[in-house]
Amino acid sequence: MNYSGVMALPSTYADRNCSLARSLEIVGERWTLLIVRDAFFGIRRFGDFATQLGIPRAVLTNRLRFLVQEDVLEHVDGEYLLTSKGVQLWPVLRAMMAWGDEHYSPGGDKRTFWHEADGGRLDASSRCSSCGAEVPPSDTRIEPGPGFRPGTAGPDPVSALLNAPRRLLEPLS
């Protein structure tokens, strides 16, 4: 276990020469990719992460500290922002969301992704159906898809913002 309380994966590689194993040590823990996903969706404050994820505060504190230590997030003026290293995780997250939609969402995509510039739908690799460009997260609009089901509890203000069409990486306001 490292100092932030995050359990490192045991290595079966004597020389630790496996980039996948090292990547999983950083983002492979259950809550970590959900925290990163929510950062893409515009969540920046500790309390908003805790509310949206239902994660124990001590676990969230450790994960955020670890992600800052690993330069995936930066902590600025009480907010957690993705670094350029963190933004590079978007293709991984997008591919996993598409895989989950395909195999575990019989009602269709939970969320759809669109090119803000021309309104083209993005495929699983973030390529625009209209212009053919690979669209970065900052130019991506997210909307509830046909498989989206809002929670049964009354929506809190953060959930209401997350469930409305919006651009990735824009802070919730």
C-alpha cells in the first residue's frame, strides 16, 4: 500500500516491465475511473464527487490525493481539475462507456456524444459522423441517450446539471 492508502497491484513481472500493469496501478481501482469520468463531466468539488458517487469520504480523499500525486488531477483553489495527463484518459473512458452500452444497456446508449462545432454524432473513438474529425473532449457535447434512466430519488442540483446537455470539461455552475 502506498502512502495515500491506495493498494498497489501485486506484480507478477519480476522486472515490472508491463505498461498495462503500471497503468492499472494508477487507474485500476474501482472508484478511480468514476472520479475521472465525473471530472470530464464537470465535477470539480470534493462534496460534489462524494454526492454523485456515493463514495465514503475517506476513500474519496485518498483517491483524489493519489490522482493529484500521479498528476492526473491538480488541486487548485479547492477544485480538482484534469491535467493534460488526465485528459489523455478520455479515449479509454469513452471506449469503456461504449463497451458498457453495447453489452449492458439494452435500452441504448446511456449518454450520447456530439461534436459541438457541427452537431455530428461521435462514435466510440470520438470520430465525428459529419466531418470525420477525431474530436477532443473540450469540443464534445454530452447528452442523455435513449438508455439513460434518471435516478429514482429527487434530483439534486448537481445531478440536474449533469443530466442536461453540456460540454465536457466545463465546470458545473
